[in-house]
Amino acid sequence: MGSRGSEMSDRDFFFADNLEPHATRRAEILKKHPEIKGLMKPEWRTKYIVAATVALQIAMACLAKRCSVFWFVVAAYVIGGTANHSLFLAVHELAHNLGAQSAAANKVIGMMANLPVVFPYCITFKPYHMAHHRNQGVDGIDTDVPTMLEGYLITRSAVNRVDHTIRKAIFMFFQIFAYALRPMFIKPDLVPVDGWVVCNFLVMACFDYFMLVNVGWHAMLYLLLSTFFAGSIHPTAGHFIAEHYVMDGQAETYSYYGPLNRFAYNVGYHNEHHDFPNIPWSNLPKVREIAPEYYDTLPQCKSWPGAILRYIFDDSISPFSRVKRVRKYE
């Protein structure tokens, strides 16, 4: 047992001194396939899908009071978790200005997508996510990478494999809190408080108050559980692990081409997305079709639920299974 604990305490991130791979691949692909530039345009259908998903969640919140406790939880997990996770990824699309022509219109649609999530976040999400794209894996900038504290609490302080597995399972169950709180601890000054941030807070406060007063606490509980399950051990939430955790060799970005992409704005096409972040969800499969020689040979994730299970039960996978780059100060 002593040697096992020592092995865990010695774990660390994969450190790289090279640039992230996406910019180089993007330049090569555009040189060879310049027609891909024609895919760089907003997707007009996004706002209608968002509106329909928001309407579904409001309707479900109104109906929730009629359910027994069992069916209430089932509905929140199956329908609510899937819908709210879809809205998470709609906000992701809109952060890239891929739902409308103007930045302002994307923010307005983003605030609509934010409504069933309960907490205001769509405006503050964008700066952190853009930093993730521009500085993938860079220590102190990319808030998608787990902190050393997370690594210590989950892995380095674990005393054996069973303990490690239990800690990873607990983390996966509550991982939405890590994604929500980590940016504020790593770079709390990244997002200035401007009119859009204030507007996002006011819109969400008004919506939450309206739902609570006119529909009831059952509605708010349904939406809260939907948001929690969307970022917990849920099939669609597997993409949090599948995208950038080093699972095969030292590849740091993985794509998933399975059916769950239909609920997730094709975020599974993650190599394609990082190579071309200005191409909307509807055109990402076309990138792979045009340039299969670049994508078909890359390591892939075959299953998002499988990625969750592997993260929990594979002792070699941990919060340290991420590529980090040392921040270079000018």
C-alpha cells in the first residue's frame, strides 16, 4: 500500500514546451482545402433550436409539480439534464458568435439559452472560453485544466486504488461545481463588470423570480436539478472528459463522432472545432469530410459514457491526465 500511495503522489501533468497543435493543422488544411473558408458563417437555425429547448424546459418545469418524487427526478435527469446540457453547448456556440451576424445578437440569444440554467453565466463564459482556445493548456490561463489542488484532493492524497476510484466518482458527480468555480479562482479578474454582465444578471433574476412566484418552487427545483444533472454523471457530460484528457499516448484533443452529438451541437467534433473555431456546429462534419486525411488518423473517443467510466475506474487516468504548458511572461 505504501508504494501505491507513493506512485499516486508522484503523479503530475503532461508538460509540453511546444505550441498547441491546432493552429499548425489549421494552416495546413486551409492551404490544401481553401474551400473550407466557405463554411465559416453563422448557423441561422441555432436560435430556433435554443428557443424550442427553452420552451421545453419551461413546460417541463410547469408540469413537474404533478410528478411523484421518483418521476420528478427521472424527468430532471433524462429530459432536463439533456436539455440543459444542450443549452450549455448552445451558449458555447454563441460565445464564438456562430448563431447570428452581430456580437450583440449572439449575446441576446445566449441570454435566452441561459434562462433554464437558473444561474447567469453566458456573458462571463465567453472570455474564459476564448482564453482556452488561444492558450490551450497554458498554466494560469486555461481554466479548463484542473488545478493542482484538485489533483491533490483526488489523486495525490488517495491511499489506494479503491480510494482513488471513489474520489474520482465523487468528482464526476459534482464536476459542474469545478467548472463553475475554477475560473473564478484561477483568473478572477478576467471578466470586467460591464453592461452585458449586469444585463445577464438582471434577466436571470427576473426570470427566476417569475418562475418562482408564478409556477412555484417545484419549477425552480426541476431547473436546478436539470442544471446539476447536466454537469454530473450524465451521458452528454462525458464530453468534458473526452475532449482534452490524455487517454491515448499524449494526444491532447479528441473527437467523438457518435449519436450524442445530435443533442450537443456537434461539440464531439472537437479537433475540428479547435482547428476552426469560427465554423458552426452544422458544418463541423463537413470539415472532416473535406479533410479526412487529417482527422481519421487522430485518436478518437468512441463513447462519452465510456469516457466517464474509464475516468472513474482506470487508475491511470486522473486530474493530472492533461497537457499543461508553462506560461511565458513577456
